[in-house]
Amino acid sequence: MEPARWILELMFLTAWSDGTFGSSEALAIHKLVAQVPLLRELRQTGGIDRAAKRRLDERGLEACVREAAAAITDRAQRELAFQSCARVSGADGAFGPEEATVLRILREAWQFSDEDVQRLLVLATRP
């Protein structure tokens, strides 16, 4: 799977992490896919959504997030993924422990510093 698909899968995992996938989260993902050139390459996202949900149900959140994180090796793509997941996590107005878990796993896997996380979270709040 190419990096764009893994990034999108991480966004879907973030959205599904609390057990529900709301319309605000779907809209946030749709906007990111439409606005980010790397993600725009993905023509159809439904299959990725369903595959992510199936894997989440079968393997659990931590295993799925760690697998996707390991597949993204480029620093800029990792930062994009973290920012995108942060946007999705706040899209419904509630930031739950499951969504925090996704960001924690990504931070650990990619060894982001406190400063990195702070910068990326600020960037995630910008349109």
C-alpha cells in the first residue's frame, strides 16, 4: 500500500477509534482528501474505509495504528498523517481517549518531540 493509502487508513482508524464514524469526521476526511495533493491521488476512499474498519475489528486499534505508522517512512508524510489524524479527532467536537491513543501511538512510533507535537497540533487547527 502506498503512503497516501496508509495516511488515509490512519484517518479512518482515528474516526472509528471511539466506535462511531460521524458525519463531521467523514466531512473532515473528505476535505483533507480534496485539499492535500498527495491524498488527492486516491480516487475512491470507500474501500479503504471498509478495510480499515474490518482490520480494526479483527486486530484492535493499537496493532492497526502501529502497522500503518511503520509503513510511512518519510518525515513530511508522517507529519501530514499526524496533522490529519488530529483534525479528524477534533472534527466532531469531542476528543476522546481513543483518539488520544491514536495520536500517542503515532508520536511514539515516529519519535516526535514535545515541540514537534505542539507545532503539528497548531498546524492541524488551520484550514
